[in-house]
Amino acid sequence: MVLRIGTLALALLLAGPVQAKTIRGDWLEISVGSGVFSVKSHGAQGNGKTDDTKAIQGALDAAAAAGGGTVDFPPGHYVTTAFSFSSSNTVINLPKGSTVTFDSDHSKYDKKGGALIEATKLSNIGIIGGGTFDGQGASWWKAKDKDARPHFFNAKHVDHLLMKDCMFLNSPNHVLELYSDFTELSHVQVQSPHDSDNTDAVDVHGTPFYIHDCHLDTGDDNIAVHASHLLVENCHFGHGHGTSIGSIGSGDVIENVTFRNCDYTETTQAARIKTITGAKKTIIRDVTWDGLTLHNVKDSIVIDMFYRGETNKTTDVQISNITIKNVKAYGTKSDVGKTVSPGQIHCQESSPCTGIHLQNIQHIDSSEPWDCWDAFGDYSGVTGPEPCLQTGGPSPHPTPSPPSPTPSSRRRRKPTPSPPTPSSRRRRRRKQKAALMVV
């Protein structure tokens, strides 16, 4: 017996550590453990009735004990309450045709909000497979205490996050709240009713970040941007408040953000920037929307420096070098009867917007006028109503100093200087393949 045990131990030693496998998106790749941990092997029933929370968390914990792996949901309908990733190098694989439904009993959740799915201080994680997660948010939207409503997925202090081919329905609150660096969302769908309260589809808090080929239809911002170095392309936005920078308060710098080749249907806005009235030491610059098709969108373009306030307040927020080009807008009324307009550019008297560039913008049906306050820039190739930008520029004023880094920001990984582009994705894939061949 001693000999057999010794031989087995020697064999395991010679075999070395369990090898990882690589899961690739179009730009990002993540490394995960090679093991597969089925939730059914840990007791899940997947019958649409039994509470499978313990089994799901058990499979995630088993993956953690093995140094990561794939937590697999065989075909079925799983009922659960909140659960969390337990380790880095782990993916959840929910295949197409399978559903995870979260119990609508509010008493089973943290009264402080939290999330239905949590990931904290982890690296190389993902949600893949093509299946559907249903948050059953209808009862939550009516709750008086909004802070008690959970987000759908919170990623905090995470890097290398890949979300691919997954659907999120009926979130109680914000859907994907992502404080994650090096993140890719590929073919992700979000669906919540247009009147669902505070259901931002994607909140971007990390950098660099790539969103592509996604369908986001919700009750609040389709995408809300709070970080730099972002590329969004080839996406469809249904109901919602459009693709928004902000809202942005004091002490922020947002730059190098691009939205391109996207279409919007029945959103309240398309291109939007919103800053808190009276914010200080904030810079928003080098933001581009390019190649937009709009159908019955209430306001094509909105820049609002009066968010959460209606009066001029002294501010040094700098909004500059904003380019919106190659836009075609159709319709005169939204589906809720609102008049379609080219939009409003409302800037503060103490800090006017500068460098607003409008190029090749066509409003096919609407004849509503633009509305501008303290906005300077230029335009060309605009058909329909003539923009109201002032040419030249305002009197010069000092540029605010960027905010000093906080302890948490000093610990963050240095961001990549630019968002991914098709050419950089190809170069990166070639380098990654070469590295894998060497290994």
C-alpha cells in the first residue's frame, strides 16, 4: 500500500501542475483552469423549481480549489439567488437554450443592494455560452428603496474580463456594473422594458474597454461611460438613453472614447455628454461618434452641463474636441410621441464647450431647430436644420489641473494608450499565437 501511494504521488509530481487553457474574444484573451465543474455534479436540479444556489456556489468554490476552471451549466432551467465568482481563471459557461432565473423573493437578498452575480479582486474571468440570465426585475422596479435593489453583475477590482454570447433579462437595477480593466463584451444582449427604472445596460468604469456586436435595449443609459480608452462598434441600441459620457462630477478626466457604426431605435438620445452642474477639475476631450443611424430618436445629440441642476454655476469643466459625424436620423416622433429634434448643446457660461465638430449629419424628416448655449465649434455637410454653434472661440481661461491620483488609482494597472482597433486586434492575435507556439 505504501508503495502504491508513493508511486501515485511520484506520478502526480512528474505530471506537474494542471495546465490552463485560453479563451479568446476578438481582442482579449483570458487564461482559465483546464478543469470542468458541472453544477449538476454538485447537486443542481435544473428543473425550474428547485433552489440551486448551493450547488452553483459549490461548483464555483470547487473551481477555486483547483486554481480555476469552467463552471458548466448543462442544459436546463436553474433557479437561484445571488452567487459569486470564488477565484481567478474561472469562466461560467451557460449554453444556448439554458436559463438561470433569480428568485424574486426580496427577503433572500442583501438589503444593501449588492449584485445577483459578484466578482471582486479577480483576474481572467468570464461569462460565455449563449444562455440567458433572468433577473425578474419587475417587482424590484416598484420598490421604494432603490439602494436595496441589486445590480445584475458587479465586477470590482477585476482585470481581464471576457463576456461573450450571453443575455441578461429584466435586471432589478443596473445590469453590468464593470469596474474592470482589459474588458471585452462580445455579442452580449441586454433586454429590459423601456420603463424599467435605473436599468443602465453597461456602466464602464475600467480601461481599456472594447464593446462590439452587442444588442442593448433597456430603461436607462444603454452605455454610461466613466473611464477613458473605450471603443464601441457595430452595436444596436433599442430603448434607453443612448450612449452617454457620464454623468461626470468633479475630479475626472475622460478621453479617447469612440462609438462607431451603431444604430439607435427609439432611444431618447444617441450621442450624449452629461456633467454635474458646478463640477470642478474635470476634463472631457477627444470623444467621437461616427457612422450612426437613428430611427425615431428624440434627440440626436445632447451635451448637458446642467445635469441635476438648471442654473449657471461657476465651473471649470472642460469639454473639447468632440466629433460627431456621418449621422442619418429618420422620423419625426418617438414611439411615446416625443418630437424628434437634432438636439441641444447646453454649456456653462463660466466654461463654454469648445471644439465641437459636426460633419455630414442628415436629419431626413425632422425640421426642429438645434438649441445651443455657450457652445463653440464648426460644422460641414449638415442637411436639415442648421446647427447653432458659435464659430471662433470664447475668451481663454485656464485649464484645470487633473485630479491627484487616489491610493486606489495609484494601484491600478497603467492603461493602454488607445482603444483596440481592427488592425491592432490582428497584430495582437498574431503576437498571442506566436507566444502560444513558443510555449
